[in-house]
Amino acid sequence: MEFYGNKKTLFTFMDEERNGMQSPARLSVRSTHQEMCEQKLQFSPPRPSSAHSAVVTLLPPPSPESPWTLSPLQTPSPSILYSCIASLHRHEGNIYSIAVAKGIVFTGSDSNRIRAWRQPDCIERGYIKASHGEVRAILAHGNMLFTTHRDCKVRYWNFTLSDNFRTKKVSTMPRRSSFLSFSKTNSQQHKDCVSCIAYYHAEGLLYTGSYDKTVKAWRVLDKKCVDSFVAHESNVNAIVVNQDDGCVFTCSADGSVKIWRRVYRENSHTLTMTLKFQQSPVNALALRSSFNNCFLYSGSSDGTINFWEKEKMSGRFNHGGFLQGHRFAVLCLVAIEKLIFSGSEDTTIRVWRREEGSCFHECLAVLDGHRGPVRCLAACLEMEKVVMGFLLYSASLDQTFKVWRIKVMPEEKICVEYSDQSDSKTRTMEYEMSPVLSPSWVEKKIKTSNYFQ
């Protein structure tokens, strides 16, 4: 059992589902960037307290026959519409990982079957049967698929899409070897659960992070481990790569986010920066990099999402503030275009949008459909003429897999004075979250709270 300070780490509890965790107290620290952002108006969508509650909007609600849910803001037009278009229940245990590529959605669970679903209707195309289950991480790029398993190894597959879905296992990393070279192979293998995976396209390098506190770099061309280093003082929970410059970002239950850079003309990696804004375990990372800017997001066990902006001249990441809204731990993050999707232990998914050219973020919607912690997310873009369309895939510890179709309207400038605190008609609204947790999960939380008291 892993511990962080006097508390169990979040992912030890979430993944094993046998123990509980008490979320750390929320921080009240605010950065200079955040204080600047608070001069602007933020909105958060209301959540009715009952089935008969109504939300007053400036537009009529959708007709009863419409499947779309309107997320009303205090503006002349809606900002986002969303609809759950599929909800699948399978009895193969929890889904731990989701990946999307070439019109196929891959899911990994407790089972040794990696299932493939067709976009967007989620008709099953087939499955890959591995020798070991508990698929904690999946990554798809082109026709390549990488999966991690209970035996702490990485499996590399090729898949094709013609009339039928076909797959072929290319390799298991590290490879099996003869008795004489067993000790060398054993040193290349992770000693604990491989929790996260990332791929650097330009160099063909696959990065894996593990609960054994290490990160390993694998050269896909010859399936060799070219570097291995101790990255954190506790579990490595997430890893992402900046495809523009090859920088590797890792986060851990030790409360830190670290930035690593590959040494020029070598396979080794060196630590360039440590981002540590709080003591709470960090569970998830997301990176959004474009020609104009680069933002890094991290989700923590205290329910906050911290974000950093990269300076163009120095390349350093400056803390820009944090997004608050989730009541419990943030377990997964996805950044795509100007949107950030966050899944939480409080059973909800929040949709955030960053304003162009600033650090201001607004919460556009709260997707409430799961009855257990939202464990993993994946998203892809659906282009539309006027609005931006997205497909969002979510899996929860309630053992359901859901597909959401989301349409986001173009940004509009909000011209409302925010400085007049005496105005009783202030248009900033706060809404109490009321997560609907499954009875078994509530029982676990209560037992854990009593344990720590």
C-alpha cells in the first residue's frame, strides 16, 4: 500500500477499489495571473436540484422531443449544446483507458480483451485478446496501438480497417529473451503497474510511467528500452509529450509536475523544471500547444485544475491560476482546440473554454450522467460549418461507457461591468454541486472518512 504523507494516494484507492481516500483541503492560494483573470466575468452552468426545477434563460428551452441539452449562459445565445448519444454497460469490470484513432474507439478494462468500437454509434467492431488483462493505458497513433497490462509489460499491435477489423501483435516490450540475458531484460521491465503512456511522433519514442516511480523510453523501431530514470518520489500517474519540441511532462502522487528534456544526440533525459503549486497528489495532465501559445493543465486530488502558460522567449512555464468547480478529485483531463474536459470523482464531467489570447477560462457545461467516479476520457473533433462539434468518450467506475456529442458556439465578447460589487443583479452565479454517487461508493467514502478522523 502506498502512502502520501499521512494519507493514501488517490490512485492506489481508485484503481484497487478496496480502500477510500479523503480529499485534501482546498487551497486558497491565488496567483497574480488568476487575480488578473478574475477581473473578467466567469459563468458556470446551473444544475437543477430536482427533475421539476427550471432554469431561466433568455432563449426558449429545446422542445421535449429534442435530445440536446441547452447549457444556458447569461448571453443572447447559448454557448454549448450536448447530448449523450450512447451508454454501454458491460460486465468485464472497470474501464481504465480509452483511445481514438481512424474512426475506432479502443477501451481497456479489467478483462484481457481490448474492445474496438465504431465511431460515433459505438457498434462493436471486434476485440483484441491479450494474455493478460487489467489494461491501464492505451495509446493509438496511425495504425499502431500500444497497451499496458497486469504483467507490467507493454504490447504493441498493428490494426487494419477494411471490411473487417483485424489486428496483429508486433511485439511485447521488453521482449522475451534467453536465460543468459534474463537479468538485462528484467532490468528493462517496470516493477509495478504501468499507469500511463505517451508517444513522441518525430523520434518514434514511446514513454511509459509506472507506480514504481520510474519513466522508461522505448524506441519503437527496434522495441528497445533506451532510457530509464526515477522521475518522482511516488507513483507516476500521467505523462504527456509536446510534439513541437519533444519535452516530456510527468505528474505524481508526490504533488509535483516535472518537465524533462532529451539530451541532445543522446537517449538520456534531464530534468529542466519542477512545477509544484500545492501538496495535493496530481492525477492527470493535458497539454494544448499551438503556434501562438502552449498551456499545461494538471488535475489534483483537491478538485482543482492548475494551469501553466509557456513563455515564448524563455520557454518557462508560469502558473496562470486554477479552475475550480469539482467537489472531489480530478481524475482525467483532455485538451482539444480551446476546450478542456475534466472528469472527476464527483461523477461529473466539466467542459471549460479558454478565451483567445488570455488566461481566462469559463465553465460551459457540467455533464452529469455517470453514477461513479469518471476514470478516463477521450475526445475528437467533428468539424461543422458554424459550430465546433466534438465527440467525447467517458468511462466511470460505475462500469458504464458513454458517448457525448457536443456542439460549441463561436466565442462572443461579454460586455458586462464586473467591478460594481454593490449591484444586486450581479450576473456571476454559483451552483451547489450534488453528485449522485452509487451506494457502494458512498459507503466506501464514509468508511474512509471515519478512518482518517
